Amino acid sequence: MNPQSQTAQLQLFLKKCLILASPFLLLSVTYFIWDPFQVFKDKEDYYTNCRVEPNRDWVSTRLYLSHAQSQHYDSFIFGSSRSLSYRCDDWQQFLPGIRPFHFDAANESLFGVWSKLRFLDKRDQPIKNVILGFDSEILKNTKNLKSHLFIKHPLVSGGSMLEFHMVTFAAYFQKLFFAKYIDFRLSGQYHDWMGGLIHYKAFGFTLPTNDSYIDPAFEWLTDPKGYLESHSQIFYPRENTIKDNAPRVINLESEIMLRDIRKVLDRKGADWRVIIHPLYDQIIFNRDDLNLLQEIFGADRVYDFSGNPEFTNDPTHYIDSSHFKPAIGKEVLRRVYAR
């Protein structure tokens, strides 16, 4: 085959590849222009009119970096979305004068809490008060989760910024997200087929504390029992009896992280509280894990509300089967700081 024929065949092959790749390239352009996960530009508000859940770890870190110098934060709440029931304005009622920041993340891990405290320590951030909102799910995860909602901000995790953006870019093409998002952007309407990826309600948040929430359904306030009945698929039946201990989750790796957290808190001269959440499942936090937490952080600093019938028996105390209402969070804070 002569050189001219070879060149012509190569050009034809490249042309076909370009034609085949053109839909992907076009969709990629929509990703970079619309930025559905809000990871390209720093913003003051990541939540108003937001229908796509952002990476809460990314948002919390970016907002901290944007406001730390002007707000002079000195107190921090760490935990998963369950910790959002501990509102900073409620916390300030029990510790007047503090300047709090909610440094949580969706599906937070022990790795996330540990790396955030190390991140703050390296920045010479004053830390006077800390709430560690724990449960079995947090304590058993000691790795940086690699999904677009849960992967840590690289400045916190020490990971690669390229890897972070590759994870979020790949998520645009998973589970037909791009089709749902394009439909929503062009129509401006929410459709049932978007469920799970596009939310029918916007999120809300408060600056400078970074408290976040999903706007509550009106029935929460006016008809809590009716709300339970209309969401029976979420609120599964329970026997209203306290259940046996959860399996033990603290292993050697997580114990090392917990002891390192204690070292950072001591080094910063912080006053801390460890709170085991009152969860809907009513399962008692593992006693061996509890004893270890008390040994590491002090028995007088660890508060176990797991299985607590006063909080857990009434399903109207919960937003869903995973999250309790801020009113319960406020009562937990009152009891924790009553002394």
C-alpha cells in the first residue's frame, strides 16, 4: 500500500472516530459549561435553587477557606449529615460567644473527621470547642470514599485534584444523570424519572456557620402523623424495644485515628464532646466501642444517646429513618452542656 493510500485511510479512520465521539464531546461541553456539581468556581451560595446535591465535603471546605479569615472561627461540629441536627445557633445558646462552623460531610467517615482536624491544625486554626457526632457508620470507614458525593476535598485528604475532578466528571455519565440534568435545565421542571439525582426541593443553608438542611415538608410542622403515614415506605415498622448492641466497628486503624484526633484536640487546648446519635433503628452502640471511646476521650466527654427510648420511640422525632429533627438535636445539646 502506497503512502498516499495509507494517509487517506488514516484520515477516514480519524473522521469516523470524531463522528462517533461527537455526542460524548458535546455532552462533555454541557458538563463544563453548566458545572452541575459546582466544583469549578468558588461561590458564596452553593444551595439556593440547587436541585443537584453537591459534594458536601467540597462545599464545607471551600466555605471554610472563604470565610475563616473574616469570621475568626473557633468552634467546630464534625460528623455526617446526621450532625446537621445540631444547629450552630443552638450551640451558641449553650456556649455564648463562640464562633462556630459546621465542618460536616455527607456520609462522613472517620478518615474525614481525622483529616479535617489535621487540616485545621496545619493551618494553625484556633480550636476552642468541638462536637464529634459519631455513629457506627462513621467509625467503620477509615478510607477516602471514591464517589462524587463523598470523595474528600484534596486539600483535606491530601489527595489529587485531578483524581477528584475525574471522579465528578465520570459521575455525569452514570445512571443517565446527564439526560436527567439536561432535561431539567431545558424544561425547568422536575419529573419523577429524575428522582434520586435531581431533587424536587431546593436545599438551604446558613452563613457563616455552614448549617445546611433540606427545606422541611410542610406536614412536618402541621401534621407529623400524617407525614409519617404518607411516607410509610421510609419509616419502617419498629417494635419500640431497645435492640442489642451493634457489631463492633473500631479496629486498629480507626483506633489510631481516634487517638490522633485526641492528640490534636489536646494540642489545640480544645474542649470537646463526643455524641453518639439517637438513631431511628434503636440499636445500642457497641459497648466495647463505647468503652474505648471513653478511654480515649474521657468518660465525662462521651455521651451515648443510642437506643434512648425517650428520643427514639416516637417516630415523629425523625425526618426520615436516618435523620432526627433539629428539635431533638437541640435537646441533646442541652443535656450535653447542662453541666
